[in-house]
Amino acid sequence: MVRFVNRQLVSALIFSAAFLPGTCAQDKGPDFNRLVRPILSSRCFACHGPDETHREAGLRLDRAESLLAARDGTPAVVPGKPDSSELIRRISSRDPDEMMPPPHTGKPLTKKEQQILADWISAGAHVAPHWAYVPPGKTDPPAVQAKTWPRNWVDRFILSRLEQEKLQPSPDAAPVTLVRRLHFDLTGLPPAPETVRRFVEHPTDDAWAKLVDQLLASDACAEHLTTYWLDLVRFADTVGYHGDQDHNISPYRDWVIDAFAGNMPFDQFTREQLAGDLLPDSTIDQKIASGYNRMLQTSHEGGVQQKEYLAIYAADRVRNLSVVWMGATVGCAQCHDHKYDPYTARDFYSLAAYFADLDEDQHFRVGSNGLPTRRPPEIKVHTRREREQLADLQQQLARLKGDPQAAEKTKALTAEIDRLTKSARLTMISVAKQPRVMRILPRGNWLDDSGPIVSPAVPEFLGKAAASADGRSTRLDLANWLCDSNDGAGLFTARVFANRFWYLMFGRGLSASLDDFGGQGDAPEHPELLDQLAIGFAQNWDVRELLRQMVHSRTYRQSSAWTPELQERD
């Protein structure tokens, strides 16, 4: 527990000087994305945000043209003149019929929040596009005064901000602390005493680099990253509902371990899970990976309504896909347009339509309360490592053929091959069939078929994904779009995962809201740094290289010891 707290302190040291309260770094008034938008989002967007159907007074507070438009001769905001702005009059009013937010919401603004909005208007009421929907832009690492302190480019972004706030970096952590920190962060395990002793005796940069490479290439690191990934994709060995029967999916877990162990590029990692069955000449491993699409709660109760549960399964997939890869809460648009972000109900069901081709309804007919239950389509497989082991054993057996002196060894090899062959496991896979009809369900009601039919499509405001020859976009097109840095969402995806990996190394993301980059989430403390990490990651999708850059930084190697001065400043 002490170690966890200390890693949080390292993160706090990085972030404590990120911004002065109430101002942006350039002293041009409050930063809209970091300070103003969160207030408007949490207090106002439910009635004055992206949801057009339920928008009050036609006022949208995240759009400059709406803020400046006159209503009954008075605009909500008059740049530079808070006293002439209707917004300030309403949030300052004591009249229950006038005040905003209305008393019944139970979300009154604090004096500090009112002042931030007034300062923002005084400074010109600049409305910036939401940071998460602006592609990462190239920014050169800033110049710093303490030129010898940075160990790599990451440090220059952190140090530059510290210098602006007239703060000093923390001292380097002790070698024994560093070696333990690195092992826990990369493998989840403590280092061997001999490893600690060697590094403490020779804590050089070369020794650090070798230790980093050794750990990144280890199975322990792959297993540690897999643990995090399985949590993200809600991996479970059971169906999750009332019977909670076992289902067959464990080979998928082993595939993820192998993927991280082999440093599979993240774009390939994405394609094989979302559309491994659709790839040309799909391999056994790619079919195993496609089991991602089958990992969700399923009901095997007698009398279950198939149509109802297919709607539930579709919604679950949209939620997981959007949270994991997009850092987005598209699930909030299941019943109506999103209250805080520009996702519509059409976007929700259009994303769900990508998965309408999955053969997933057989369990309604053949599933049972048996252990494990049946959820076809399933195939019996060996993992990659098991197949390699079998091939090696069979080669050994072939070399012994005809050797009368090798009878005992031949018998042992035959027995081991037989044991391994019988150890093959069933695993659920994705198999495409004729897509079922997907339509918008008014208010999310699966019984209401009055909504329009939709085809597979990505959220409209984010562009378009490619379509196949027949004009219908597929799961493979979706996966390609998620990782396409030129014409798709690749840079957005890279930003989400750069933030996730930063969290794994520092205990807190550069944006604290890992799963929600939307209006209700937190803007990044160091947006330029996050963007550069994302741009670098999207060049070759090399997970190890991304982690290597982080742990090679001097920022990572700072002491986590707290000081009263920093606590007071924070």
C-alpha cells in the first residue's frame, strides 16, 4: 500500500504546477477546456448542450455562434463585458425563476466557479473546440533553462512547466527505489534481491537501459499488461448472469499474453480482435483473437426473449468499444442524443450495426445450464506456444524413428504428444453471417420498431470509415478506421492509449479520466506532451517503445517524497 501511495505522489509532483488556479499558462484568462468547459458541462450542458431534442431556449453553450447570438435582444455572452452578459446575470441572480442552474437541479455554482466564468468573459470569452476532438498536433519540446536535467524529450515538457512556476524538480529516487518501481510497474512483481544488489552497486544509465529492455521483453511484463487489457475488455470465464455458467474463452487470454510478449503492433492487435475472422486467410490465432467480440454477459435462462438480449448485447459492445478504443461514452446515446458530447442516437446504433453480422444467437437454442455452457460458434485450439511445443516434440520423435535403442524415449515423447494433443481447448470465435437489421430504438426500447434502419458507420462528426465493395462497412473497416492516422481516428486512438500507458507507469493519466475524454472528463494537464506521445505511438504502434520512452525519462525517476511547500502550492 505504501508503494501505491508513493507512485501517486510522483504523479502529484508532476501535476502540481501544471496550471495556476483560474488562469491559463499565457495569462489570457481561464483556459476554456481545462476550467470553463468543465463548469458548463457539469452544470449547464444537460439543457444547453449537444442534445438538440432536449435543448432549452435554443442555446448551446459550447458553440461560440450560439453564445453570441441575441435572444430577445440580449446575447448570452458579450465578450469583454461580463456585466452586460445574460449568462453572468443569470448565474448571479437570487430569483428562483431567473437563476441558473435552476434550483431544482441541485447544482449551484460556487463563488469560485462564477468568478472563473466572469474572468473568461472579461478575457474575450474564447470558445475552443473540445480538445479530444482536435487531432494531436506536432509541438517541438520546449527550451528549458536547466539544460542538463532532461534525459529525454519527455522531460523538457515537464521541466518547462516547472520552470514557468519557479519550481524545482524533485531529486532522483534512490537506486533501490528505482529498481523496485520499475519491476512493479512493468511486471507487477518485486525484483529478485540479486537484481536489486547489482543495480544499487552500479546505477548507471546503461544498467538502467538494460534492465528496462530485459523487463519489457519478459513474459512477466506481457502477463502484467494482459491483466490490464483483460479488465478493459471485461474478460470473464463465466457468462455473468444468474446462472453464471462457465463459457469457453481462455485461449483468448493466452493470445493476449502472446501478443504483448511478441510486441505485436497495436494496430494489428486491434484488427485481429475486432475482425480476425474477416482478415484474408484468417489464421487460428486471428480466429482466437476474434473471441473479443463474444466476451460479454449472456443469458441462458429458459424463456429469455432473444430480441431483447440481442439489443442488450449490441449495446454492451458499443459501450466497450467506445470506452476502450475511443475514450468515449457513446453508451450514453442509447436512448437519446448524448447530453454532453456530440454523439447521437444514430451514431450509437450505427456503431452497433458493425457487429450485426456476428453469429451469436445459437446459444438461445443450444445453450444450457451445464458447465461449461455452449456458446457456438466455438473451435478447439492449441495456443501458439502449445503448437510450437507439439511441433518440436514431433520433430524429436521423427528423428528417433527406427532407432531400437530409443524405445523408452520414443514412448515418453509419444505420451507427451498425446497429452498435449488432448489438452486442446474450446474457445468462442467470431463468424460472420448475413447481418441482421439494425434500427434506432426510440428511448432504447427493444419492443419499438418504429425507428429508422441504420447501416454500419462511425460517429458522423468524426468522419467516415471505408466501405467494402458491396457498399457496407465491416468490422474490419471499423478496425482500420480506428488505427488510420491519415483518414481515420488513428491519432485519437493513439492519444487514448498513450494516456492509458502513462497511467500504468505514473499512477495517473495525463488526463485523469482514462475512459472519458468527453465533456464530463478531465482535460490533460500537459496536452502538448500527450499529443507528442500519441503522434509517436501512431507511427509504428510500438507498445514497448512507448513504455520505454516513459521509463527512460528523468520525470519517471524522480523521488516521490512529499514536501510541505509542494503540498501548500498544490
